Amino acid sequence: MRAKEYLIFSLYFFFTIIVFGSFGVWLPFIIDDYNYSKPSVMNIQALPNNIITYALSIFFVATIDRIIYLFKKSSKYDNIILEFLLILAVIFTNLWLVYKSVKCLKFNIINRSILYACIVDILAWGAWIYVKVQNTDSNNFSSIGGII
């Protein structure tokens, strides 16, 4: 990637995926700060679920995008099987982390639940970046069937 492409990619990732995509995670805290000058207990307890919902949406869009790309490339059998197995491993890892986060939330271990949710988020960001770097000619609508 050239410097200009890297800058555009980085800005797109930061603003679209991190800032705008995470409105549902941080907006309740801003509303609470405006209304009550501090976050409510309910929003703190909802934070892990909000992070997980945000992260899984990014992760599965990236995963679907990559699988569509691999199906189009299916005439070349070099690393496709290995990559499918890796995708399955990451999916099961995410599911296990989601389970651990929800279980910690059930027993009111909020900090650990947030930690597991943040790990899912980091894996989702990594998957999105990997998919976009590996398939630079893809468009942002490919996971929903192409440009509408």
C-alpha cells in the first residue's frame, strides 16, 4: 500500500468502523453524562452486551466478505481450505469469548465481562482489517451482495 492509500484506509477504518460504528456503545454514556452527570448502573451493566453486538456485526460482515471472496477464488486451491479452517477457529473463539462475557455478566463480574467483550472487539477489528487488506479491490457492499 502506498502512503496515500494507507492514510485513506486508516481514516476510513477509524471514522467508519471505530467512531461511527460504535455509536451504540458510547452514546448511552454521553446521554447519561448530559442528564445525570455520571453513567447509570444500567448502562455500565449493558456495556459488555453493547460491545459484543458492535463487534460481532463487524466480525461477521468481514467473515461473510472473505467467504464470498474465497468462493469466487475457488478455482485456486492453494490455501483456501486452511483459511476456511482458520475462519471457523476464529468464529468458535469469538463464540467462546461471548459465552464467557455473558456468563461473567450473569454473575455480576462486570470488569471481566467487559474484558472478554473487548477481546471480541479486537478480533473483529483484526478480521475486518485482514479482509480489506487481502482483497483491496472489494467494495464495502460486497457482504450484502454488491453495490445497491
